[in-house]
Amino acid sequence: MKYCLMFWMSMMSMFLMAQVTVCPGEIWPDDRGQHINAHGGGILCHNGRYYWFGEHKSDDTSAALVGITCYSSDNLSDWHYEGVALPVTDVPGDDLERGCTMERPKVIYNARTGKFVMWLHLELKGKGYSAARYAVAVADCPAGPYRYLRSGRVNAGIKPLDMEGDMAALDTLDAWKDAEWWTPQWRKAVKDGLFMRRDFADGQMARDQTVFVDVDGRAYHIYSSEENLTLQIAELTADYTAHSGRFIRVAAGGQNEAPAIFRYDGTYWLITSGCTGWAPNKARLFSAPSIWGPWQQHPNPCRGKDADITFGGQGTFVLPVGDTFVFMADIWRPKHPSDARYVWLPITFEDGMPVIHWHDEWNLDTKKARNE
Ligand code: GAL
């Protein structure tokens, strides 16, 4: 009897340990008692441990004064501060010079090379958002330290796979380069590839971004390009550290930022935001039968109070956990950047479509297996 009770008590505690309570929008202390400082981030699960990478934000500036931070956890609730995975430098003119902008880092693991590869959006110090570059770094251990490889624009001199017409046809768009923005003719030119053509020789702009490893091991870089007017999806090389040259344009002229992608039941789902800087706006939802499209837009997936402003947040990542997909978003605090909050909410499916309901508090079961 005694042993039976002990057995059930240990079974119960195993069950309870798999459940964590998530409180969206609240202060989230790490193992030092400090609010987690990993904004615009993403999470990698490696050998059963979760690694959360994000932007370190200071109290009074959004510029990078520290670098990309890393936290680790076994249960997604209690986070151990691992330190700065990719630090800024004090070298004048360096890509990562303190005061640059390092945003939306994501790390993926390459099973072939055994390396961890970090991608982020980089803006050079003192140049606002004009550089519009990706940056990439690699490490031997998930928490780093990461070795900086390079930054740049994407796929210079290469046409997207889905671009119809030859270069001569695209060249006619050049005439619209300095035209007045937002006129119907200008919008059409944007859709047809005006800024893709403008940046063809030097490479495509890359701002808000994520990276995604598909079930076949191929990885993709998904980023706001073409003056934040058009998303692009670019395949990475087999070692995940460069672009392969194959890419497409998504929602041309649709002004999407903050891409977060997941795959469920053979369908690719992409949640994005509009372009209103730090101010929240209505989330957008897209789906496609293949990473290469065709991508189709659906209504806002958020439901309930403040659903039209993504509950005050802007998406950053979708984390598959157990049988749940967790939508991760940031409530930005531009006047006090380090106080920005995390919104984690479960994605559920209604009539075959992903939806996100607000919860003041909810339980995440990290152990329940997904049936796909
Ligand atoms: C947002 C973007 C953020 C940051 C910000 C700067 O739209 O998603 O990552 O770049 O603009 O204003």
C-alpha cells in the first residue's frame, strides 16, 4: 500500500513537473532574480535543454551596448543566465561596434557540421537602419561563445526563383526608383520588383528576420526586404552559414515584419506584423503547401481583447513544445527598452486555421507528444 502510494505520488510529480505556468506580459525573473533580457528572440531545443537567445536591451537605448544574450532551461519556466553569446566590440568601425543595432537573433543547429549557427539583423553604428544587413556567427556549444563570421546583404547578382520576365523587363522598373511613394503606379512597380531590381547588384536588404530548419534538414532565412515592403525566403547552404542563391519574394508590397514560421501537418504557417516600428499592430497570417509557396494570406489569427494589436506585442518566434506551438511576441517599451515584456501564448487550431487567444495565465505541458 505504502509503495503503491509512493508510486502514484512520484507519477503525479512527474506529471506536474511537465506543466509550467506562463504569465504573458509579466516580469519574468531569471536565476539571478533579474528580468530576462533576451528580446526579439528565439529558442533552440538541443539535447532536451532549451536555449533562449535575444537582444540585450539597456534601460534607455535600443542600441546594442552588450550583445546577444543566452539563457537556458529544462522546463521553459526557470531560466539560467548563460551570459553574452555574441558580444559587441570596442573596435571603431567594426560591424559589431558597441552602439550598433543587433536584432532578432535566432540559432539553429547543423547536424552535419555539429555547429550552432546564429543569424541576426545588423545595423551599423551611427547609420540608422540603412545598412539592412544579416549577420552570421557560429559556435561549438549551444550557449556559445559565437564566432562572428560576417554581415552583408543577401544574394547579390541573383534573381529570385519566382521572378517572371528577364532582366530587360526588370530594368524598366528603374524609372520608378525616385518616384513618389504610395501612388498606385509606384505600388505596382514595388510589386513587380522595383527595389529587388534596385538592390540586385549589391544584394537584397535584410531587416526583421528568422531562420527555420525544415524536416529534410534544409534551412531558410526569412526576412523583411525591399525597404520592408516585401518578405523574402532564402535557402541556406548545407552548413547553414551562407545563402545558397535560391530565394523567393513573399507578399510583395505587403509591408510585413517580424516573421515567425512553423510547420504543421505538411502546411507552412507564417505569422507576421505590419510595419509600425515599436508600436503594436494587427498580426497577419500566411500559409503555403511548400516553403517555396504559393503563400496565401488569411485573416488575423489573434482573438479577443486587444487582438487587433497582437495583445500589445509583435511576434518573434513560434516554438514547438510537446503538442503545442507557442507564439512568442515582445511588448516593446521604447522609452525603457529593458522593461519590454514577453508574450507567450498557445496556438490552437479552429476549423483548420491557427488561432491565438489571450490568457492572463496558462499551463504549458512540455512533455505531451504531438500527433502529426
Ligand atoms: C520594428 C521591428 C523591430 C525594430 C523596430 C525599430 O518594426 O520589428 O525589430 O527594428 O521596428 O523601430
